[in-house]
Amino acid sequence: MSVYNHRPMVPTTQSRLIELLDAVRAEFDQLTQEAIVVKTQRDEFEHKSTISKHTVRIVNSQIQEMNMFQQNLMEMERMQQMMKKQYEEEIARLRQQLEQVARPAGYSQPPPPPSSAQAQPPPMMESNQHHYSSGPHGPPHPPQQQQQQPTSMPMSGGPPSQPSYHNGGSLHHPSSTPPPPPSSKMDSKHCHLLPNSFGGGGLADMDPEAVPANMKVEGQDWFALFNPKVQRCLKVGLLHTFDHSSVVCCVKFSADGRFLAAGCNQATYIYDTYNSSIIAVLQDENAGREADLYIRSVSFSPDGKYLATGAEDKQIRIWDIQRRSIRNVLQGHEQDIYSLEFSRDGSYLVSGSGDRTARIWDWESGRCRHVLPINEIDQKDPGVTSVAISPDSRLVAAGSLDKVVRVWDAQTGKLLERLEGHKDSVYSVAFMPDGNSLVSGSLDKTLRMWQLGTQMYGERSKNPCKQVFTGHKDFVLSVATTPDSFWIVSGSKDRGVQFWDPRTGQTQFMLQGHKNSVISVATSPNRSRPMFATGSGDNRARIWTYEPL
């Protein structure tokens, strides 16, 4: 036994190993738990994925069923349309048989109107649907229908006696027998009135569904109804549509029909009528863009190099189209410029304004040749809304808010005729291609055609109004004539355009192609490409084609 009571040394290796094993076991248990969680999440994801795939299969199956249902529905609709068309054609055939049976013996087709030179497309006026600035004399906004303007007092004495005139050079007496109409390629195509025809129009009141299929044409967003009581001799179609950011106040073709100008707020757009491309955008940068500045009227020079624009700032701008720049500015009017037109020979420009005057300009020099005033004291608002120039450039006509159409000698500035008959403001005037007649459109919802020269030779008792065209349901805002003289075109606040036969006063067709007032209509002077254009409060300008069947 040792003197020292030593405690034996216990080796630590065994206890350390136990600790390490315990740590490994704990870590293994933790990893096992995490693996279980991951497996659970994987199982849940696979389950959801299976459900999603099943859902996709169900949705695809439902889509296929819907497509089949849609195809079946379209097929049924197509068959229904075919059946409807067959019924309409059969009804139209039976109706024609009835009309043939009812046609009186000895009925003959009237001769066509004479063919002559091309007509200048007329200018425009705007709708009251949009806010335009007004001057003290008031712009020519159509009033509310229930409001009636005061009846104009008859003018005392009348205009002074003037030498007789005839548009074309030779003197013409109103009582002389007119020459027989010349032959035309449209002789066999010109329309004749069938028995029991309704007067003037009525198409605006007709239900499109009630019109036979062969008497209507439908597009994607437009339709035309042909007068079932008149022989159909035209077809009409949409050529181009131009959308703008503001109301289209006016449209006008160039002399060759190649270009169309559309006046809008702040800018005038020129389009190529063949491919609908924009040729130019004319905007005066010095005019400022803070306030509205509507271009109320446009007119091409005969050579197509220049465009005259009239606006609310009382200025007439002559634009060099190729350079997109202002050549010169004509100043002198005291109110808005409502209408412009170049003479056919290009020697002068005529303007009409709310300041109660029309003016004849030497547009190249900027000099005003004549001021054509409306001086009647009894007329409360004789602002000039529209001007037109005869094909031979000898006469200037103007329509005004006082319900009167006036005609002046372009060379002397003397008043030749004062045509009264409209019951409300005259908004548009246009010469017939022969230059012997004048067409006017009014807020009284009618058009009138006037025989010029009847106030000569002391024959003031003879009524110069040759024809009254009735059928529009609202204000007539613009009129034009086709260059072959066969048709008169009108645009109205009723959103419709109508083609009229000038001899009978009957409507050939009524076109609905805008969602707002048709503010402006114009016809192309190019007889080889019959077209007309419309400008509307729906911010659209459209070009249409028409041609004989």
C-alpha cells in the first residue's frame, strides 16, 4: 500500500465518443424531420400539379365545346340570312310584277338632263354639335329646332335693273325655248319615276329592314337605301376613311380629283385619293395652339399648287402645298371666314364671312377687288355662310343667314339677283354645271334649285325656283352637284347624305355613313373617277364612289 492515497486516472476517450454519437444522432434526427417536411411539400405540389392538369384538360374541353357551339351558331345565322335574302328577293320580284301590271299604258321614260362642264364642289358649314367661337353677329350655327328665326321683311323696291346676262356669254331670255338636251352615255341609265312614287324623299323615315335586298347596300358601319319607287341606276361604295382628333368642318377635292383637303381644328389635312396617304398637314405655327382654331373652309387653286383656308381668326391663308408654307395672307374680313372658292380660271378667289360681306380677291397680290355687302336694314343677321362661283367665272353667288341667295357680277361687283323662298337660313350654295341654275340648302330642311335670269327683263313676277327637294329630317348643311349634271348631293344634320334627281326632285338613295351631322359634302370634278366626300362631326372624313349600274 502506497504512502500516498492516489485516485486512479479514468480515461476520457469513452465519454467523448458518447458525446459525439449523441450529436450525430441529434443531427440525423433533424435531417430526418427536414426530409419528411420536404417529402410532404413535394407530395402536395405533385397533388396540386395533378389537379391543375386535370383542370386544364377540363377548360380545354369546354373551350372546344364553345367553339363548336359558336360554329354551329354562325352556320345557323348564315342559313337564316340566306333564307331571308331568298324571301326578300322573291318579295321584290312579286312587287316588280305588281308594278308592271299597274303601270299605265303609254308611260315613257323622260329624257336625261343635258350634259355639260364639270361642277365645282361646294363649300361647307359646321354642325352645332361642337363648340366654335362666335362673333358679335353670330356664327352660322344651326339653332334648336323649336326656335324660329324672325321672318324677313320683303325688300322694298328690289335691286336696280341690270343688263341681261347668261352664264356662257350669249344673251338669254327666260321665255326662250331651251335647246334639246344633248345625248349622253348615261341616257339609257338615267332614272325615271315609277308610278305611285312618294314625293321628294321619305327614305330617312324608312325601316332598312323593310327595304328589298336589291334596293339597299350595307357595309361594316354604313348602309345606303335606294328609293324603291324610282328606278335604281346607281351603285355606291366606301373608298377611304380618314379619322381625326376633331370635327371635320369642310372637305374639298382638287380639280383633277387626285387630292382631298379636310379642314379640322388647327390644321388642314391633304390626302391622296388613290392610296389614302397623307400628302401634307398644313398648320400655322404662329397662330398658337392654346385655343381652338377651326378651319371652316378650304379650296384648291385650279392648278393644284395652292390651297386657300379660312378660319375663325378672320384670315385667309394661301398655302404653297409642296413647300408646306404660307404664300400670303388675305386680311380684311371682320368676322369668321365661313366659305372660300377659287374661280375655275384661277383669276380670283371669293370669300364669305359672318361680317355680312362676300369679297372678291386678287389672291396672288392680296388685293381685294370687290366687297359685296348685304346692306338691307331690315335683315337682322345677314352673315354670309356660303359662296360659289359659276363655271365660266362670271357670277358669284352667296347664301346667308337672312334666308336669301344673292348673285353678283364678278367683274363689276353689281348685284344681279336676289332669290327668296327658303323659310330659314341658307347654309350652302352650288352652281349646276351649265351655270344657268343654282342649288341651295337651308335650315328649313329643304334644297331649292333656282333658274338664273328670271329677274331680268322686268319679269319679277316669275318664280325663279324650279324645284324644291324635300326628304331630310333635319337641317341641310351642305350641297354639291356632280360634274355630269345628273345629281345633286346634300348632307344634313340627320347624319344622312342624299342623291337627288334635279329634274324630278326625287331621291335616288339615302346614305347613312356617319355617327354625327354631315357638315360638308363635295364631289370630285374628275368625271372619269366619280367620287364624293363627306366631313362630319364624328371626326371622320370619308370618300365614296358612285357609278351607274
